[in-house]
Amino acid sequence: QVQLVESGGDLVQPGGSLRLSCAASGSMFSSYIMGWHRQAPGKQRELVARIRSGGTTNYADSVKGRFTISRDNAKNTVYLQMNSLKPEDTAVYYCSADFSLREYWGQGTQVTVAS
């Protein structure tokens, strides 16, 4: 069982920045494929970014060049640095971990981009 706890969501003005964190349990964190997803009201959950155990990353087209996913295996934590935020980035952001053929989810953290 892997437990995930997100933090860092907030209200931010357009053009601003936020860094989300996701702390994971377990001794095999370095093997987890970690992801950030988001779900806006009335929309389906979508993948924002993913980072594999070797550090390979991929991003949704809508966030390329603005968001950066990274991981600190010593801290069992994955981050999502979000820059140049737009109102359309407003959503609940969820952390996920793929490990041993199972997918685990955090409870989500709210990001609101508004003036």
C-alpha cells in the first residue's frame, strides 16, 4: 500500500507561480512512476506530467514550457513547479504513483488561478 499526501495548492494570480509537493510512503519510492493529474469542474481528470524512475518526464501539451515535474528520492517526494499560471490551470491537482501493477492516488490539492 502506498499513501500519497499532496500540499501546496493555493489561490494565485494569473502569471504567478506555485510549487506542489507530494509525499509518498514506502521504501521503494525510487521505483515508482509518479504523476500529477488535474480535474477542473465539469471536466475529466487529465494527466499533467509524469516522471519515471530513471527521471524521464513527459507533459501535457497545455503545460509544456511552464510546468516542471521533479522528484527527490531521498525525501520520497515529487514536485510540480508551475510557472506562468493561467486561469485555465484552475483545478484540483492529484498525485499518483504506479507501482507493482497498481495505481495509487492522493486526496488532491486545490489550485485556483484568478485575479
